[in-house]
Amino acid sequence: MDIRNFRKNKFNQKKFLTTFIVVLIVIFFFYKIKNFFFNPPQEQIWTGDIFSGQQLSSYKKWDKIRFAGSLSVDNHFPLYTHTIIRGPDVIWLKSTTINLNNYVWDIEIVGEIIDFDKNLPIVDVAIVKLAKPWLVIKGNTYLFIKDLLYLDFNDQLQLSANKSGKNITIYFNKAPVFDVERFLCSKILQDKDCNYIIEGYLSSQKEFFNTEAWYTFYKHADKTWAVFDGNIFWYMFKNIEDDMILDISNMVKIVNKDFVVENKKDLIKEKCANADDILKTIGFSKVGFNDPYFLMISVEGTTSHRKPCTCNITFDLRNEWTPTEVNFETE
């Protein structure tokens, strides 16, 4: 065989091999496209019995879910860290905002399905509700409804809070560090309001400091500090070191009219409206309670059409500040 025939045969072999590979690639992509259009990938759907059998619902990735059951540690980090079980239903849990190790036994969670494992949903928990209607936990914040005390520990995930008897106890990595108790000023000193007690602190030149939220903390005694909501309630921080009260003070908020207007202003404006007008500015406000779980706020202000208006709105504190009743009137 001369060199010309040899080169020609080698060229034909390469041409055949290249053509064969191209045909295989075309077939591969043909089946991929065919499967995509005629057999689209199925979303994983989890069906579970939600809310003690009240309804049967299907969920898929990125759906929000609410589920009550028994919590336990089941660490498969980074996929999930805990399990919640009720009857035959099982959900894997993790949280980017809540230290789930602070909670045991029966709880209710609210979160978002971020993935599936073994056909069971993995939920990123945003809200925890204990089997205690007087405590609502969202992120790492704690709303003690009957005590009208809100603790924001979002920047300190080692901290948590619970209540036993009259005392709210704050924990660091599950170890108790100090207590808070609320008093009605008029019960401590008959027919006297909190201003009388505050005047006593000032006249005796007690140590005090102001927080960023404009609360004033007064040193009551060794390892004991006091703060007031105005002239009705008195909160006593007990067994707390001076440096810790400085650290914790800006995490404390009292649920009064200032707190509600500051934190729920957008919701108030949204709900205080009718077909023709809407609340735009708030000039005066007050809060009241007919029931420990229902907070009522009355506001006076002006509408978007610059008319004077009043609005009374009731919030269900147990259900994430859900407005239950609104009365909006304009002049």
C-alpha cells in the first residue's frame, strides 16, 4: 500500500468515527428534549394531616406550612436538625433564625418547605408556638402576652425565655441567668401610680440609665433593676448583674401604645380604610385590653384626603397580630 492510500484510509476512519459520535450526541439530546416536553419533571408533593386531622392538604417545595406535633432532635446537619411528629406524619426541621434546641415536646411550627428527603418535607422554621397561649415565639423573639413584654433575642441566639408562675426566666444556652416579674403599681402602693415610685427612685438618687427605645432603668437594689411602661406597670429584673442589664436592656420592649404604633404602623394604616379613603398619619393613640389576648388600639389622625379620622382596631396577639375587628370613621 502506498502512502496516499494509507492516508486516505486513515481519513475515512476518522470521518466515520466523528460521524458516529455526532449521531450519538444528536440521539442523546433528542431523547432529553422529548422527555422534557412529554414527561416534565414532577414536583415532589407531600400530603399530610394538618391541624389534628381538620384538613388534608398537599404541599410542594417553597410552600408555607403550619404543623403541630412532638419535637425531637434528629441531627442530619446540614439537611435538618430536628423532627416533628404527630401520629403517622413526620416532618424534618431546621431553622436559620431559631435555636430549636430550646424547645421540647409539643409545639406548633410555621415555616417554608425548602427541600424533601425520603419523600418527607424539610421545613425552615420561622415561628414556634408553644402549647401555651400566653407565649408567642417568632424568630428568636418572645411575646409574653399577659405580661405585655416583648424580648428580641434575634442577635443573640444563645438566649431564650420561658415563664413559670409569676416569673419570666431568661436562659443562656438553656441555663437560667435572671428573672423578670411584672407588678401593677397601684397594688404595690395603694392608690398610687408608677410615677410615685419613679419619684421615689429619683429623690433617693438611685442609679439609672436610658435605652435606645427611651426606657429608663432604675437600680432598685443589688442585682435588681426596675423599668416602667408609663404609670401602670412596673417590671422588676431580678438576680441580674449590672453589666448584663446594660447588654439586655435594648432587647426589651414593653407592649404599649408606642410599641404598637412603632411596630404595627403599616398594618394599622392598611386596615384603617374604606372604599374612599385611608388613614395616612397618626397623631394620637391609646391601647386597652378587654381580654389578655386581644389588644385594642384607638388612633386619631388624618386621611389621604386630609380629613380628620378615628380608627379602632383589635389585634389577636395569639395569632401573629391578626386584626379581628376594625372601625374606621372620617369626618
